[in-house]
Amino acid sequence: MKRTVPLMIVMVGGILMILQYFIPHQISQTIFAYYTDWTPIILAFALVLGVGSLTRIHSHKIRRKSKNWQYSWAVLIPLYLMPVLAHIWPGSLSGGMDSPSIFHFIFMHVQVPIQATMFSLLAFYIASAAFRAFRAKSALATVLLLSAIIVMLGQVPIGELLGKWFPQTGLWILRYPNLAAKRAIMLGVGFGMLATNLKIIFGVERNWLGGAGK
Amino acid sequence: MYETIGIWVGALFTLAIYSFLYKENPIYRLAEHLVVGISAGYGMAITYQITVKPRLIDPLLSGDHWILLIPGILGLLYITRFIPRISWLSRYPIGFYMGTAMGVGFPLTMKANVLRQVEGAMVPLYQSGMPWYEVLGNSVMILGTLAALIYFFFSKPHKGLFFGTGSKIGIWVIMLGFGATFGFTVMGRISLLIGRIQYLLGDWLHVID
Amino acid sequence: MSAVNIWEKMLNIDRRWIFLGIAVVSIVPFFINFGMPVVTTTEVEDIFYYMDDLGPDNAIFVSFDFAPGTQAENMPMAVAVMRHAFHNNVPVFMTANWPLHHGMMLAAMEYVFNPSTVGFYQEVPFDDWRELREADVTAKGELVEAWENQGNQLSEGALGWVFEGRDYAAMGYAPVFNLVILGMTVSIETQYPVDAHGNSTGEMPMLQEHKSLREVDMALTSSGSGACVWWVTYAREKIGLPIAFGLTAVMATDYYPYLQAGQVIGQMGGLRGAAEYEVLLAENGITPSTDKAFTGMDVQSAAHIFIILLIIMGNLAFFAGGFHKKTLLKGGR
């Protein structure tokens, strides 16, 4: 019941779904339609797991007064405030200028600027890394460096002004050697995914069972 | 008024995050935590309003879609994860999703990431009227893909004409590709900074268009 | 002070000076405004001309598959394609693969429909034109005529009317988006019984005309996540839906194999890709001017030159100081 049935569900579900792809019969299409209809509903509940563990971690920190525990309130308050606000003003979920609401305000004017700025910090760090770590120490490193510089110049208007060959060579690198390298990686990843799919379907890979019960 | 207050709040949070560049500080830490809470809370609200309510609760309450109790109950089983005695029940919805998702993905991944790629690699090296850089490019693409594949093939030692030379060519091709990725990464990071500067100087201070 | 010490000092410079440098080169060009030309590439032109051939009988999806973190790159792409579609009266279904991405979809609508945006479109919410819908006036041409006959006037500066349910549907987020894509190959309405505004999608004329992805002509995924792959795997490979990519620069190089294999019709890579689309829109008279992505390209030029100089200086100091022969440098801040 605890391990065998879930493993059976995986195997039956997996094989059924592979078969339905190759058998476009009415029955298989109906099963497929139900499946795609129901699964998003089931998976919507998975969000509760994330919210639950976030709550557990931060309430634990607050209870134990761990280092920087005060900041945990900054996680927990908006975590529960947002759904409450959305419930009070259901219309606010859709945003828009005509119906300003606190819910939409918090997303647009707190979440968006913070997240966008956090990502933009990387511009500063990549500049620093370019100065400190990007060295032409070997022939291969030099190739990488030259390829990067040509592509960087090729992608901006000033590269075009410095010489037509910058964008042309940059595009050539992207369209041929870059493509070759990325295709090899894609094939490798593709085979890896297929192998993992089969391992999960046939119960060879069972890590997903986790430690819940035996 | 609503917009103006919003932009001021956004600008202050933007500056708070940038203060990290000088030194780690409490305002940055506060913003960092807020982001986690708001995104999860936003997710809960949207998921309920757009999926759970119209696709499960409303049809069930209308009384003629009892079959939806099946996905509803399966979904609820996720929550047993928090009750140690019956937490194993959460394996049922996980198993259902894992198995079916793997099954659905198998033939399509095979097609998208393997078969189409093999097909795409079969291009003519030369055709009349083809410019020299395309002939060279196609040759580099075909041989480069094979060489890079050899480089990633670790079941044989990289020695001899085929595996040795192949893997050496492979790593050169890979480095060219990674160089291009680095160049694009720089571009991407700078673009994100540009976005924030446009916000601060344009939307907030109105000193640029 | 010996020469070696100068190089060592240079390499151990406080990184905050580099931060200051990148801030300066990213701000100054905004005030000088070089307006350097952006030359378009086939990667972007292919999307543009494909889109340009579509009309009111077609429909497209614009999928907001990015979070606020990458909005600077992804938003201009999505906005550009939305404007192109509205100009040609092509109905646009808007989706999102994650809750935060749903917010980005709403932000894009706010931008395109905002009267303060140059070249905005004037939105008519679904409920506002209910009467006309019930009178079976749903074709775009007669709808605009009937709407204006009711005394509604297009605001100054607006490029046209867009009717919710006729020209666009904000579908938004749904969980397990790869399966949602698969589900939409059967029925869009099953996956989205209501849209982000709570409207019943079944009542929308555009959904009645395009019931599943099989009746749709293109999907643009403006993506900062792996969701772009889902569109190829689950829509392109399942039913042959033409896919266009709008990718962050970091991801752009990884998907050239899809482009070359013909699995995607074109790809906009990073801010540059978005700027190219803006140039094509402006050159073809679809928008009155270029937008934020194009403006950012001057800064992009300056910043790239600055970073290349940093790489050269870093290498110069490293080799001239003889550090390639020595043990590790002391780390700087």
C-alpha cells in the first residue's frame, strides 16, 4: 500500500500515456482529455506543500529566535496577507488601472522592483568577474575569450560601426560552432531525460518516494 | 496618485537593493525576505482564483460535476505530507503525476530533442550558389556536433584517432559555444540593469524619455 | 613602487570601483542619446514577416513565461508582438506558466493600454460591449463601427480599439503548464473556463472561432525559463503549431538547434532581439516610434565596450605582472 501501489500507479500511468500517443483511438483520446483536465487541478494542491514548508521554517525561526529571526515576519506576513487581500478584492487579481488595489499594488510596486533589481545586480558582478577571472591562460581559454568578445561586439550597434565583420562573425559563431556544441549538449540531455523517464516509469528510480513512511 | 505613490515605493526598494553593492544591510535583507513571502502569497491567490475555484470548487458546488471529486481528493492527499502517520498517502498524487508526465513526455521529448536534432544535423555540405562561409559553417556544424558528442562520451578513453582527435576538436567547438554564451550572458545582465535605470531615471525622476 | 606592485594593486582594486564604473557607463549614454542604428537579423525578421501575414481570421498566443527578474528583456518582446497583432487585428490569447508570470501579463496589458504610453491601444473590457455581442456584432470592422456609433470616441494618440474577447483574452496562469499546453491541443476552454478577469471564456468570440491550439497560427513564448521548451515539445511536436521564441540573452545561445532544425520560426535573443522587432515595427509604420529596447541599445554598446576594456586590462595586469608564473594572487574585495 505504501510503496508498491504508488510504484504501480507510476508504471501504469506512464505506459498508458506512452501508448495513447501512438494509438489515436477515441477511448485513448477521451482518457487523454480527462487527464489534461484533471492534472492541473491535482497539482494546484502541491502549492500547499511549498507554502507549508515555508511557514514551518520561518515559524520555527521565530519561535527559536534564531539569527535574524525578525526578518521571518517579512516572509510570513505577505505570504498570508496576499491571499486575504485577493479574497477581499477578487477584482484586484486582474490588476488594471481602473481598479487599483493593495494586492496589485504590492505585486507591481514591491515585488516587481525588488526582483528586477536583484537580478540586475548581476550586471555589476559579471563586470567584476570579467576583470578578475576571465584570463587567456591557455589556448582554449583564449578561444573562449575571443569568441565572447566578438559576440559581445557583434550584438551591439557600436560593433557594426567598428567593422561589419564583428556582427557577421558573431552571427557565424552563433549559427555554426555554437549550434554544434549546443546540439551535442541537447542530444546528451535528451537521452538522459529519456533514460530517466523510463527509469521512473519502471520503478528503477525511486527517490521521488521520499522518506514518508516505509 | 496611485501610480505616483507606487513608483516612489518601487524606486525606494530599487535603491534599497542597490545599497547591497556598497555593503550588506538590514534594508536589503528585509527586501530579500519580502520577495519570498509576496511571491508565494501571490501564487496562492492566483492559483485559487484561476484554477481551483473555477475548475473544481464552482463546478462541485453547482452539483452536477461530482466526478471532479476524484482530482479533488487526489489533490488533497498532498496535504497528508504534513501528517507523519499518513504521510505516505501523498505518494499517490505524486506517483500519478510522475508516471503520467514521464509517459506523456517520452515520445515528445524523443521527437523534439533527439530525432529532430539528428534530422537537423543532416544538411548538405555544399550546394551550387552556397557562399563559402555557409559551406564552412555547415562543415563545422556537422563535424563539430560529432566531435562534441565524442567529447561527452566517457565510456571510452579519449585516445587514438577517433576518440582522441575527436574529443580534442570537440572541446574547441564547445569553447567557441561557451564563449558565445558568455558574451550573451554579459548582454543579458547589462539589459537588466538598463531596465532598472530606465525605471529610476524615466518613470521615477522623469529625466529621460 | 615596483612595476609588479602596480599590477598587483590594479588587480586587487576594490570591486566597488568597478561597480561605480559600470553604473556610470550605464547612465551617461541615456543623456547623450547616440541613437545608433540596430540592423535586423533573419532570426527576428522571420517572426516579424510571419506575423505580418496574419489577419483577423488567424489567432496567436503570447505566453508570458518570465518573472519580474527578467522583465527588462522579455517584456519588450511580448509588448512588440502584441502591438503587431493588434495592428493587424489578430486575436491574442495571453497565458502564463507561473503565478508571477501572470502578474507580468497584467503588467504588459497595463503598458500597452496605458494612455501615457506612446502608441497605446484603447481597451474595451468584456462587459462593456456585451450588448453588441448579444446582437451578434462580433466581426472587428463592424464592431468598431457600431461601438463608435454608440458615441464612443478613440482617445487622442490611441492607435485603435481592442475589444476584450475579440482582440485579446487574458487567460493567465494555470498549474503544470506543460500539461496545460497539451490540454489546449484538445480544448482551450477546458483549461481556462474563466480568464484572469473572471470572464467566461466560452462566451468570447475569439474562443468560439479558435477552440483549440490546432486552430491557432502561432505561439510566441517570451521566456526567461524552461517553459519555451514546453511549447516546442508539447505544441510544436504534438500538433505542429508554429512557435516563436523571445528569450533572455542568457538562454538564447542554447536554442539555436531548435531554430536550425525548423522547430521554431524565429527567435528574439535578449534586448537586442526586442530592439530589432521594435525597429521593424517602426520602419513598417506599425508603431509611431521605437520603444524601450531600442533606447537601451546605446547603453548596451557602452557597457560592452567597458567590459571588454575590463577584460583587456585584467589580462594585461595579469600577464605584465607575471602572475601567470606565480602562485595565487591575494584576493581583493
